[in-house]
Amino acid sequence: MDDHEDRVVEEKAQLDEKIGRLSDFMHGNIYPKLSATDQGLLMVQIRTMGAYSGVLADRIERFS
């Protein structure tokens, strides 16, 4: 794998970790106490991060 490909793989791994941590937070006891606006923004954030992860997965698939 080329250097730039390694960076994409690492970026996806880091992003997926962040998605997991955000998901854990959203299933915890603080999230329900947030305002509806903040909850909505976090929902948009996690969906956007998931979409970005999907794009990176598609790129990684094309490396081989």
C-alpha cells in the first residue's frame, strides 16, 4: 500500500473510533439531558461521520 493509502486507512480507523465514542455518549445518561437542539446536532454529526466513514471505506476498497 502507498503512503497516502495508509493515511486513508488510519483516518478511517480513527474516525470509526470517534463514531463509537460518540455513539456510547449518545446512549449514556448525559445525552437525554441535553436540549433538543443539541441532541439534533449530535444526530446530524454522527450521521455525517458515518457517511464520511462510508466514503473512506469505498476509497479503501478501490486500493486493491
